[in-house]
Amino acid sequence: MPIEAIVPRRLYRQVADQLRQLFDSGEYAAGDRLPTERELAERMGISRPTIREALIALEVEGRVRIRVGSGIYVTEPPRSAPMPSAGEGPFELLRAREFIE
């Protein structure tokens, strides 16, 4: 068995992946309202800022819509939007965009 390098992943990406799996499995359908940041943080045993970063990543992907004062809603996944590669997160893409502009 060959030894492979271990690639550490940021916690917010792991949370986003877990939420994405819940969406794909049908646990939360398009239009459903997610629990609040506080509830998600308590259920997952992590901090609210980590949840917030994961939700921002999902919002950039078009998987959720955050309505201030109303909640976080699951949206239909975009059909033609390219998915970022494993090394690019939403914050890296925003930095690149800022540099180009």
C-alpha cells in the first residue's frame, strides 16, 4: 500500500461538504429553511464563525440563499456553474477577483 500525503482541509470546507451532502440526500430540499447559525453550531459542536464561513461558501456556489432577518434557504443547485477546484475556496476566489479588478 503506497503512502499518500495527508492534505489538511479547513473546517469550514468540511462543514460545507456535510451540508451539501444533506442537500443532495434530500434531507433539506430546495426552498427549505435551514436551522439558525446558532443551532447548526450547537449540533455540530463548532463555532458560529465556522458555520458562517461554510454558509458563505455555499452561497457563493449558489446552494443556499441567506435572507437577513428571515433565514437561510436551500436553493436548486446551479446547472451550468463550474465548481471550484479543491484548492480554491470562496475567499481565495474573492481575493483573486479583487486582484484582477
